[in-house]
Amino acid sequence: MDSAAAMAGSDLAAVFDRMSAIGARPGAGITRLAASAEDGAARRLFADWMSRGGARIAQDAIGNQFACFDWAGEGASWVFAGSHLDTQPRGGRFDGALGVLAAGCAALDLDAEIRAGGFRPSRNLAVVNWTNEEGARYQPSLTGSGVFSGALPLDDALALQDGAGIALRDALDTIGVAGETESVPPCPEAYVELHVEQGGVLTEAERRIGVVEGTWAARKITAAWTGRAAHTGPTPMADRRDALLAAARGITAFEAIVAAHHPHLHRSAARLVIEPNSPNVVAERATVWFELRGLDVAELDIAGRAVIAAFEKAALETGTRLEIAADGLRPPASMDDRLAALAGDIARACGFEPLVMRSVAGHDAVALQNTGIPSALIFIPSVDGIAHHPDELTHPEDMKAGLKVLTALLRQLAEGGFHAEP
Amino acid sequence: MDSAAAMAGSDLAAVFDRMSAIGARPGAGITRLAASAEDGAARRLFADWMSRGGARIAQDAIGNQFACFDWAGEGASWVFAGSHLDTQPRGGRFDGALGVLAAGCAALDLDAEIRAGGFRPSRNLAVVNWTNEEGARYQPSLTGSGVFSGALPLDDALALQDGAGIALRDALDTIGVAGETESVPPCPEAYVELHVEQGGVLTEAERRIGVVEGTWAARKITAAWTGRAAHTGPTPMADRRDALLAAARGITAFEAIVAAHHPHLHRSAARLVIEPNSPNVVAERATVWFELRGLDVAELDIAGRAVIAAFEKAALETGTRLEIAADGLRPPASMDDRLAALAGDIARACGFEPLVMRSVAGHDAVALQNTGIPSALIFIPSVDGIAHHPDELTHPEDMKAGLKVLTALLRQLAEGGFHAEP
């Protein structure tokens, strides 16, 4: 129980500071991996804070947390707002946490206004913390929102294993997150997520608020090369089947091919697992997580085929065997037009001319939108576009602008101001 | 206490089977990393077995174990025989363990012969298990023999850290290996090590016994590239400083350069540590352990300079910063001529025409020889030259041949049959 945070009420800066202390190490940002002890502490802080503010806490079987404000009664429809509390290893303070905590502050302010007779809601509101958005510890990312929206089967998600072979089911159990509580709210009429941009577009355009109209597609390919473990000394060079050499050639060729033929695609190889990873043993197996991101699925398909051919060539040259362990396409999302238009109007009414923009990264709002839940994604600026790094920063005045727009939009949605198309 | 093993006496096959069970997993060989729980179990088995056989167990501050047979009394000089009980991850059963256990069997047989009045030794004998020969968990390798022979300062060795940041001092302490016992024997007059070849030269020459005249040199370079963590999605490609891409180019160039200009050098990049190693974070830092092995130090120097230049180029191209974290040369060793000649004569007397040969890999005998302790290294065949792999195999008749030669050589040394040159 963190009573200082629980006492923070709707003071965003105060609760944000408390949350930012969980998993923080000097000079190394925040490490709050999904279903870790630190994630457990973040979940407890969120639940304490929200229940102290009058919310009922529900939790589904994948560990998504819902701080429920049952303003309009049992039969009424729901509005969700939130994001995620997990981070990358050595990540920043703002990515995810800002969206959850701003939604919590908005909810508390609206709740106070309702209690004071300021307006009469026709919908209920839940502030949501989605499980494992980051995909750092467990792949795929967007796990909690994927399960909630039906895109990812619950059992598949619970069976995911981290690099140490620990199932997500067991990791959640370890931090006391197990099983669904009663009264998890149903699919909402609308979902709203406030997030830091993680890029420099808003700053360049000199805008405080971005309304995301859609996202890039992402193709994520996990390639594994299998060779044969051998002594790095006496084993004749001709007899070696070196999986790390194959992976290195794969990574090098991947960048060269995409840079030459598809230079505007964003691309990365950022995770590599080697077995046995000893200086004296030729690598038996090397697994690399590749990403290609762009707007055009057909181009991702062409580029994907070219890089897989290069991976095969690397296998052939090194006497290793290639296995494509995963190859998934996250299609480009079009966020809900009408909800985006509403968000833009509200931003203007709050005094901020919004920038209509695209998101390169995936977000929980995208996972929900892609399964038919009308979702809005609102961006505020990231200083120098730095993301997934300890130096990630969003200025206080931008946080305030985001909170203002989010609160006004949630007020309108709670009053019944938007209806999903039939 | 493993009484079945302790009862094995000088039955090499029996005690070898017991040792081979420690750290074994089906289909995954043996994992008995230095100072791990499995290493602790192997040490206890060795100590129990030897003390049951009448030896006094001593241990020095780096955890080297000495099973001492004080045959000739306090003032007499010593002969050592042994190898190491640690393994690579998923390593084989024979590498190291065979040498320790064969030396133990030889000692027990000689002890029985002495007790029966068969001969009168003028020297004492210690069977030695050297700490962390493999260098899998802690680099550099040959840690225990390096400290004993004075090549590596004790405090530096105890401060070595594994990939998880655990100091060797603490890892040894965890398995109950802490501090020097009384009566660690002094530098020996001679050291003898029986080892599997880990190559195919003996088999090709149709010989059972190899006498090593010298070893290749090894240059071991640890290169670390530092870039900047960033989101793999929105971060513009031009802003990325990708340490894994740099490392992949470094590994690719390393192999290309050495294969083209120094094709007979053995070379490897087998360990790679990436931070933070998340699929969604451009790598901040990538550290690669490179090895170059050959006979000619001047050639290793030329090749080393060429590959470091290529590493710099990879850094320049990727906007990362290169740091050569370690760059060590293990010079080629010449084993003691006269001791090797004696080993050859004894092999012949035992009925085996020895092959005089070179070792590509380093061994504890090389570490001792390089600091002036006359050392002999005797090889027996490895099936298909397989090493550092679960399929590592040496046939029973070759083990018997090795044990026979080792026992006869130790008998002669115990009788005073060799003197170091002044």
C-alpha cells in the first residue's frame, strides 16, 4: 500500500512521480517488465490509488486491470480509457504509465464533478491497465488488449514463455495476479488512449496534441539458425556450422537489402538469443527478432520475401538450417474516423489545434480498434522523439494539455456523445 | 556423499559414470559451469572418492582441489596430475573430467602398489582439479591453473564476474568453497595431464596416444559497440545508432577478412551479449568475444590489427562507439621436451607408438608450462573430433590406453625419474 500515492488524488504529477519510482535505477531508467515483481508493485499502486478514489477494481484472466466507475448503472454501456504500466528494460517513465495515470486523474475529476451535480453520465467508465503491451519479456506485444478484444486466445497468451522459459501464467501467478474477478466490464462503446508520441513529428509541427488517424503495418519475423556446437579451437574451419555467423550475415543482409530497395521502411533486429553463448563453443543456435514497418502491406510482403531469401542464403553459406519460427503481420490500422473527429473537435475546444497523424508503433488502442472497438489515440510530444530510453521526456505543460483534452473527451463520451456505427 | 562412487576405487569406468551424471540432462549433455551447484557436487564427489582412497584433500584460495598422497614425506618434492571438472554449457563428459578421474585411478593403483611394497616413491603425488578451466562462465579460461602458477593475480581472479554480474569469489562461496586450507602442496617438479584430443588427428594417424609438443597461440579480443537505445518503430532510421547491427557487421567482416587473408587461422565469434535485448528496443550495447588461433604470433598480430580496423569501420558506419574491452594473447607453448620424451618412451613401453603433435586448444598443462612448471600433455582420441558438444565420445579401449600410460608415467615420476633443468 503506497498511501502517499493513494493520497495523490487527481494530481497527475504527484501520482506520476510515485509510479516513476517503481523499477527505477539511477541512470538506467525504468525496468518494469510484464508480470515481474516491479509490475506487481505498479499494479498495486494503481489499484490502491483508484480504489481510494472510489473505483471498483476488476481484473480479467490475462491480468488486465479495470478501475470501474459504475456511474450509470448495470445496464449502461461503457467507455474505457487507459494504456499500460509495463515498460521496456531500461525504458522511460512516460510510455504507457502516462496514459493510465492521466485516465485515472480524468476519471477522478469527472467523478468529483458528477458527485457535485455538474453533469449526469449515461455511461460507465473504466480506467484500464493492459497486460504486457511492450512485448519485451513476452512476445507478441499487446497481449492483454489482444486477449480482451478476442484477437489472441487466452490459453495461447497464458502459455507464452519468456527467455528463461517461465510461462506468463506462472509469472502472473507469482505476483498474485490469477484468475478473473467478478464483474469485468463488457466491451466498451469507445476506448481512448493518451500516449507520448515517441517521435518528433508534433514538435516539428509545433503542435501539442496529435490525433492518430491510423498506424503503420508491422511485419515481425523471428528467424532461427541451427548449426552444431563445437570447440572453437581444434574444430577444423571446414567442419564448423556456426549459427552466430549465420545470424550475423542475416542481420547484415537484412539491413542492406531493405536500405537499398525499401529505404523508407523502418527496420530492426533488436533481440538475439544464442545457445550456448560461451566464448569457446561454436554457436549451436541463434534466434533473431526482425521487424519491418511501413504503410503498405504489399511492400512489406515483397521486402519480407527478399529478406527471408537472404536468411536462407546465410544458412546455405554456413551449413546451418533456417527455421522461420514466427512471421506475423500487424495490418495497418485505421482508427475510428468519427471518434478521431470528435477528439479533434474537443482538442480545438480546449485551445489546441490538433495534428492529424499516423503512428508507427502499435498501441493497445490499435489492438482494440482492429477488432472493432472504436478507439481514439491521442499523442502529446516526446522531447527529441526519444523513446524506449531512460532519457524519454514529455514536458509538464504537454502532460497538462493531454490531460485536459482526455478529460473533456471522456466527459463527452460519458454523457453519451458518441455512438458506434451499427 | 556419493558412496557408490566413493566405493568405485580405481575402477575408472565406474567413477566416470558417476561423475557423468552430475549436471547431465537428456539430449543436452553436461552443464557443470565453474562454481555452479553442479560444480560443487562434482567437487564433493571427487573429494569423497579420493579421501575414501586415503588421500588428504587440500584446497587453495581459488578453489583448486588437491588430493594429496604424502608418500615421501614433508621434505620431498611433488608430482601433480589432473585436469578440470567444470564443463561448457551442454558440454561433453570427457573434456576435463577424464583427466582428473584417470589421475585419481592411477594414484589409487600406485598407492596400493606402494602399500604392498611394490616400489618406494621419492616424491609425493597430488591429483588436481583446476577451477574454471573452460572459461564458459568466467573469462579468462584456465583461471585456477593461472592463479596457481602465478600468471593471474588471485584478487583479479576472484573479482571476475559472470554474465549475471556474480563475482567468482561469491559463486565459490555459495558452493562452500572459500579460503585456502592448510598444507596446499608447493609447485611440483612435474605436472602430467591426460586429455581427450578434441580433434581428429590421432584417429587419422591411427594412433591411440598423442604426446603434445606444443600448442597454438590464441588471441582473444572482446569488442563492445555502444549505440543508443531507441524505439524500433517510430525512431527515424537516420537517427538510429544500432549496436547489434554494428556487431553483426563486425562478425561478418571478421570472418571474411580472416578467411581471405589468413585461411589457416582458426577463428570464432561465439559469445554475444546485447543490452537491453528486447525486440522493440534498438540495441544500446553489443559485446562480442572473438578468438583467433594459429602458430605464428606475428600473423595473429597482423590479423588482429586488420579485424580491429574492420570493427572500427562497423562502428563508423553505424554511428556507434567501439571499445576493445579485452585483447589478450596466449603465446604458443612449447611443452617440456624431456618430459615429453619420457612420456613417449613410456607410451612405447606400454605398447603404444605415440604421435608427437600440437594442441590447438589451451589446457591447464599449458598454463603451468608457460610459467616454468615442466608439464606433459597426453592425448587420447575423440570420435570424429567432436568436442564441446553432447556427442563428445572417447572409446573405452582408448581410455584404458590413456590410463595405462598415465599410471606408468606417474610411477616413474614418483620414483624420481625426471628432474627439472636448473
